[in-house]
Amino acid sequence: MNSLAFPFVPLDRTGGIPLIPVPPLPDSERKPLTKKEVSADHPTWCPGCGDFSVLALYFKMIEKRKLWHEKITTVAGIGCSSRFPYFVQAHGAHYIHGRALPFASGISLSRPDLHVFVFGGDGDAFSIGGNHFNHTARKNIKLTYVVMDNQVYGLTKNQTSPTSPLGRKSKTDAWGSADRPINPMKQAISAGATFVGRTSATSPNHVLEMMEAAMDHDGFSFIECLSECVEFFPGAFDAAIPRKGGKFELIPPSHDVTDEYAAYRLADNPWPGQFGIFYKVNRPTKNASEAKIIADHRAKVTGLADWQILQKNFDRMK
Amino acid sequence: MSALLGLALCRAGTWLNFLKNPIFMSTTIVPGTPGPVSQISQIPEAVIRIAGNSQDGIQAIGGFLARLAGRSEQEVMTFMTIPSTISGGPSIFQVRIGSGEVLSAGDEADMLLAFYQHSYDNHLGSLRKGGVVLYDSDHVKELQPENLSKYRHVGVAISGLTVEAIGGSGRDKGKNVFALGLLARMFDLSVPKLHKLLEERFTGKDPSIVQNALNCFNAGYNYTLATAHELFRLKPGENVGHNQVVMSGNEAIALGLLAAGVRFGAGYPITPWSDIMEMLRRELPKYGGIFVQGEDEIASVSMAIGASYAGRVAVTGSSGPGIALKTEALGWASMAEMPLVIIDVQRGGPSTGMPTSVEQSDLNIACFGGHGDSPRVVLAPSTVEDCFYTAIEAVNLARKYSTPVILLTDQGIATRIEAFPEPDLKKVCQDISPDLSPIADHKPYDLSAPDGITRHIAPGTRVASGKYPVVTGLEHDELGHPTGSPKLHIAMTSKRRSKLQKLGRELPVPKVYGPSEGQILLVGWGSAQGPIQEAVKTARAAGEAVSGLHIKYINPLPEGLEQIFEGFRHVFVVELNDEGLYGYGQLAAVLRARYCNPKIRGINKVDGLTWKIREILDRARALAQ
């Protein structure tokens, strides 16, 4: 029995199809990616959907911040907005409903060289994936999570979502939603997120500003972006859209973003509330604490090959 | 009074019985009476059952005995039951040490070490006739008069003597080590080796703890010496020249994963999988790796898949209920063709079931659990040693075929301790770091790939064509972009199937244990291998034409089974699961579906215990009638 039926053989990278290697391309010789270079499939969203704006601004940020294709990882769960990775020309994964965050955590924790962006909707974030939202925030895993909140289930055609306002009629609540909606800001702050921002797809410059700030944050950065579903919940965010007579009110500069209670109070302001960074603190990321654990352990086995480290375990079992 | 009477009867019983006992044939001196050192009998093997409560450290004595056997180049196998209560409750540890091949933990014990009245009452029946029961006379007060002539009774005031040995603190913690001393004397075990094991075990703790342990051990050892009871010596082991290691199946799996190059894992606590995650959590940082305790089973499998996507096969694991939760993600890994290793340490089910009992009832969920057509690989190791190597194979199959692989083990192997030859780690350990060097172009789901085998290129890889892959749970085209095309769904479903069919053709054909023709073929998988082989040996010794077949690769099945079955009149699949609605266990149902062979029938049980040789043979004989 003491052998392997399938001994180790170095595998080619594709499964038998020859790969053509190319020489490395130094960053100094590279130009920022254009929108054309980073866009892939034509979005399947309905005309007028707020998600178009978020996608366009993601492209803009990639260009502006000189991110390279191979360093960007775009991850999503299930929902209209979660189609996102197909529209981005970069490494991406379209995972299962509600679980994009743990999937992205696996990437972030094992690959510190990558920028991990997660996109999704309110159902993905706060309903089926609610538990993951809390724990990813608590663990402060370094990644950026943009929730395109439309307050309705759009892909499945108009059911109540966890952020649907009280009294909103849907196919599952014909007489109006009876359940108190989740307040994403409060949820994120109380769960321990270290960057909590709020924006609206109708204010492009602000979306870009929030995305850049989130990307630069060392930790779990969360943005709620109001993104209207023109098909099933038109007019949901009119109160925050100046050209529709609403008011896009920024958080006053006097707000202390490190004050958890102030952030919480701010999140309690009446609809449509304010926009900007509610809360931002520096707390060690799980990425950093794991790196420290690894460094401490590696220091004890300096100079040893992996098999020699393992040999120590076997020596103890004799 | 009853104790005195018991002692008197016990003496009579010992004298009456010792001559009838082929293994324990030697001079018996009445306990408590000083006398000359008795003759030492050579015995080929011994089955020792230790019964007490879970907090008494009886697993520790069992562990010492197993480790000692390993260092003495002997074969050893253990069997353990643990209560699923939070603290305490009756628990047993059975050790079988032999100089020849040890295939099971033993149907009957040669010696019972009983710490309490309930241990004595509940386990006396597990002794073979003429066996020795060594009991703590401070706790066992009621001896069974009808059994005094059947088993030899040796009472020692273990608790009281332990307290005395450690200086009268009033606590009997350490009585396990005292009892180990008694056993060491009775079985003439190597004192220097046991001293060393005790020192190793307690090193790093307060020096007085090591001293206390040695005091307890020596008191036990000298006690029997003073009363000069029965002495046995195990024949020298046959594994001379092998450097043996001793560990449990769960430990072997964790170490196998490390050897295989796994550097990321995620899991959620559940018995009996938790040991593996605890060990990986402790060990992985030494290799630059991480193990994450997820918020739930789904998060754990998702993190592992994410890490696999990021370039290096990752692991998650659980037991039945957790595996059920992971199945949606497993479907994604099938669809997206992502390598992943999932360990399922089976326990009694369904639902919370029997968390600390052994059962093999997750074969169906492992092979077929999930939605849609989602082929995956399922492997089942048979011994502790096999756990180590199968963990490596699981990783390599996941990589080679870009597929989820389920490693199906069970509570029996998970907690069982065995000795096996030390692996050549320098040869076995492998580096599976991802290659991120830039490439010209790549299709993650290339339909022209031979046998449908493609691999995913990890993020971080620059693709010069500017066409980047998306991995997805939606049906997709060759680049991973979603499609509703019937043609593509047919082609991709076939791609995912073909690669595992290819694996099936490459799998080694299992070898028949015993002659390739006969009356009965006992087919088993997982931990049933040892008991089946011992059953085959026993039956053949009695002149019966019985052979055995072990199936390690459950899904896909290897080729050549049909031809093997042709050589036998009956094919009985021995499984620790229910006979089901139609009279076949889970593997038997798969084999019948595949081969349409009415010879295939099931021998099943769900009592939560490993197979006894007698059970298998009695059932097989009855079924063959």
C-alpha cells in the first residue's frame, strides 16, 4: 500500500493543449488600459439600468489607476449586477448566489498580489449572503465590495428584497412589504467593516471617488451604491437625484469618519440620507495577521525544505 | 463481603481456566500473594480493551501502547468509541498488537482493563473465554458470579494506589498511567521505551508532571511485580528494518495534504473532521500556508474554491451534514472545472445522526449529491497509511483533471491508530505552486482538448491576446462566457463527463485478495478492507472458497470489475450502511446499476461499530445458502 497509484508528474498548464509563452512586459513599457481593452461582453442589463454607470466607472478607475488586466480579479455572486465579471476583460469568476465574499476571501488571503473586487446586489449581500457579509467585515479581509442596491430582486423579476422599503408592493408582497428593511450602513458598521461608504450610480464622479478610496483602503471596504432598477422599481431613488428634483447630499466634512457612533447616527438620517464615507478606521486585516502568524512560524524553520519540516512531524510520531 | 467472595471465586476460576487457554498458558499466581516470577509465555498477538470514562485518559494509554508497538516493529491497530456528550461518559479504546499482519482491531479481547463498574458490566462480554479482566477494585465492587469461572479476574486498587503513588493529593488523575504500568508488567513491555514515551508526552509541561507520570507508571509496574501475576511476551515484530510511524487516520490525511503541497484550507468544526482542520491550522503556517475557520460550511468550501481559483489546489472538509451544505458549491466546482479536495469523514446519519459512530452512508452524496449532472472523483482510503497516500492522490487527481475530488473516509479510520513504514518524504513531497508566467492566449474550456481535460489559468497570468478567462457556474463557451446554446451545453456536459471517463480507464484494476475464482467474493470499500481480508483468511483456513476485493476508486469505477465478478458464484458487498429500499447498500446499488449482475448482493449493518470477522462470515454463509 505504501505507494501512490498516481505519482507526481509536473502538469502542463492547459491539459495537453500547447501554450505559447510570451516574454514578460515591464510595467514601464505599458500604457494604461483603455475602456475598449477592459470591456468584454456587451452588458445584458436593461437600458437605463444604474449598473451601467458602475461598470463604466470601474473601467475608468482601472484606466486612471493603471491597473493591469492580470492583477484585477472581479468576482460576483448571482443577480443582475452579479453579471459584472462577464463584462470586464480581466480574470474573473461568477460564483454561486450569496457566496461571492468567501470565494473572494480565498483569493485575497492566498494572493496578496491581486486586487480583489466583488460586485453584487442587495439580495446577494444581505439576504442569502448575509452571514458572509458580517464575517468578512469582522475578519477585515482585504477586498473591495460594491453592492449595487436596487431594493428589489430584478433577475427573478420583482420580488421583495432585504432592502425593499416597508409597504413596497412586489410579486411576493402584493399588499406591500411588511418586513423592516436592512440599513446597509448600520449593518456594515456594526459588523466591523473598516471602510463604509455610500454613493449613487447617478453621481458618477462620486462613485469613482468612493471606488478609489475603497481600493486604497487596507481592509474590507464596502460601498453601497444606489442603482435603480428601471424595470421593476423605477423612481426608487428619485429623492437622491437632483435632476429628478431630489437632493444628493454629501456627508458634511465635519463628520469624524473614525467615530463609530457618529457614523451610526448618520446612517439613521431619513431617506434618502447622505452620501460619502460614513466610517473608516485602520484595524489589522486578516491578511496581515495571517502573514504575521506565517512569519513567526517560518522563523522557526528557516533554511528547511518543506519535506524537512514535515519530517519533524513524522519524527514525533515514531 | 461480596468483594471477598468474588476474590475467592476468582481464584478458583483462574485456576480452572488457565489450562484451557492456548494463548495465556502459563503459571498463575493468586493476586496479592507474593511469589516467584512466573514463566513468560510467548504470544503472537494481544487484543487489549481499556474501558472507562472519556476523561480518564484511556485514549492516552491506548495511544502509548500503539506507539510502543510501532517502535517495537510490531503491527498495531486500535478502535475507539467516544461519547458524543460534552464531557465524560463511557468510552473505550481497544488495541490489537501483533507480530504478524493486523487487519482489524479484533473481534474479542484477550484482556479487559475495567476502571468502573459500568466498564466491567458492559464490556466483560467482549472478552474471549479464558481472557483476563483487570479491574479497579476501588470502583468495581460487584463481580458477576456466573462469569468468574469464564474469565480470569484480577483486582487491583488502581485508584487508591495511584493516589498513594503521587503523594496522596486525593486525586486519582494519573490512574491511566498506573494502569499502563500494570499492563507493561503483565505483557513484559519495554520499560525504557515507555519511560521515553511518557517523557516525550509530558515534555514542555511542569517537570513535576513528568515525574508524577513516571511515579505512577513505576508504581503500577512494581505492583504487579510484587504480586507476580501473569506474564506474557509478544513475539518480536516482523517489520524489522522498517522505521515505523504511528498515527491516526485523520493525522495521516492532514500530513498527506501537506506533503501534496496544499497550502490553503478552510473548514468549519464538526466531529470527526475537526482534528484534520485543527492540525492543518497548526501546521500550515510553517509552510507559508493558511487554514481559515469559516463562518459556516458554505463559506469554507467557497474560500477553498476561491483559493483553488487563485492557483493552488485547496482543501475543505466536513462530515455528512456539512457535506450536504457544501453540495451547491461542489456543483459550481464541477461546472467551472475547478480543482478542489473535499474530505468527508463519514459518521452515522442522516442529520446529526450518530456523531461519534462509524458508518459508510455518504457514498451516495459523495458520488451523486448535488444538482444537475456534476461528475466528480470519489476516493476511499482503507487504512491509516492509505489515508496519507490517498490524500496526495486526491490532490493530484484534482489538479490533473481540474475537478473536485472527494476523499471519503470514516469515523473508524479517522480515530484509529496504526503503525506503518515511514514514507520517504523527500520523494513524496511535491511543489504545486502556480505558474504565472505570461502566455499568448488561452481558452479555459477548450473543446478541442484531448479527453476534455483543460486547466484553468490563475489570476496574475498575463494573456497577451488580451482575452481573459471567466470561470463560471453558468453554462459557457470556451472562454467562460455564458451561453444558452443547446449545442454548447451538450458539448460542455460531455467534456466534463469525458475527462472522468478517461480517468476511469487509467485507474489501476483492483487485485483480488485470495484466488481469483471461488464461491464468494467479499467486496468492500474504505475501512472494511482489513476486516474483509481477515474474514477471507479465516474462511480459507476453514476450507471455504472465499476471496476479497477492495474498491478504492469509487467514482469513476476502475475497469475490469466485471471480469473479476465472473470468477465467483456470489458477490457480496460488505458495507456499513443500510440495505436500502431494494435490498442493496450504496456501493452495491452502484455496482448493480453498472453491471446489471444479479449475483451482486449486500451485507450491511448500521450498528455504528466496525465489522467483526464473525459477523461478515456468518452473514456471507447464510446468504450463500
